[in-house]
Amino acid sequence: MASGSNDNTIKLWDIATGGEIRTLKKDSGYVYAIAISPDERTLASGGSADNIIKIWRL
């Protein structure tokens, strides 16, 4: 699972344990939207004031 925040980060979570797996740091702007590919290898984030959609390899 992934969550976006107003501190410019995206956190990846282990659903079974509730523990944080990894933090991705965005250059600027809040993270308003996240989408994960079906194979869970790619994540897209966007919707911030900087109007940038970023693609992350997981």
C-alpha cells in the first residue's frame, strides 16, 4: 500500500505488519494522487501545485 503526504513524501507500507517499507521523497509540492501498476513495479504520483507527474520504479 502507498500513501502520499503534504511533507512531499510517498510512503510504502507492508499491509501485513503495518510497518513502513520505504519512503520516496518528491522534489516539491504535496502528493495528491498515487497509482500503482498491476505488477507493483511502477508508481505514479501527481496532483501537486508544481503540476508534475512523477514515475517511480519500485
